[in-house]
Amino acid sequence: MEGTSEQKSLFLRLGGFALVGELIRFGISGLAVAGSGLLSLYLFAHVFGWWYLLASSLSFAVTFVSAFTLQKFWTFRNKELQQIPRQLSWSIALATFNFFFNAGLMYVFVEVFDLHYLLAQCLTYAVIGTFDFFMYKFIVFKTSPILESMPPSYSGL
């Protein structure tokens, strides 16, 4: 990696090349979750004829379990089973915030900017996803320093 020593130091403090892998996995899992979310949104709004905000809210709820599971075990490779209650609490708090943020952004994109609801949802996913990556990495699935210092056989990894 080229750059100043300050840039290299920041890159290494953020996790270096592991961060790049996490970003790629986060993107892939995010696309999978977004795809299922868009499909459920389309079904709720177009097939069932429900109001787009209700459809979007239900779609958001559908994606929660798959997103938590993918982010914990695949994206951030966090195998700490004893941490699930704490992580789930943080994820529920984040999802609650995102639930209202999602509805607010959808309203602004559809009603103010007159965007199609599916395009609005894609933009909303992009905004929320960017915020969520950093929340998941540095708060929700942050690895315990005690487990990091143990050999893999002791940490169950």
C-alpha cells in the first residue's frame, strides 16, 4: 500500500486488509439482504397492493434476521456465541433506529423528490448500509479483547 506513514497507520488501526475483506463480505451480504428486501417490498406493495410505507416497513422487518445472521457469522466472522444477547440487543436498537430512519428517508425520497418507491428504497438501503457497516464493525460485533488475546483453541474460533 502506497501513502504516507500516517495513512498506513490509520489503515492498520482500522484493521488493514481484514477491513477490505469485511467490506466486500458486507457488500455481498448486503446485496443479498437488499434483494430479499426489495422482493418482499415488491410483493407487499405491488402484488398485495399495500401502501408503500407499510410494505417498506414490513420488508424491513423481514430482512432483520437474515442480516444479523450474515453479518455476525460471515461478514465479521464473529463466533462468540456468549455475546449474542449483547449483540442482538445492539442490533435491535440499531434496527429500531433504522426502521424509523428508513420510513423517513422513504417518505422524503417518494413524496418530496417524487422518486419511484423501489428506487427510493435502493437509495435508502445505501444510506443505512453505510452507517450500519461502522456500527456493526466497531460496536455490535466488536471482538472481545480477552478472546482476541487467547489462542484459537480457547476462544472457540
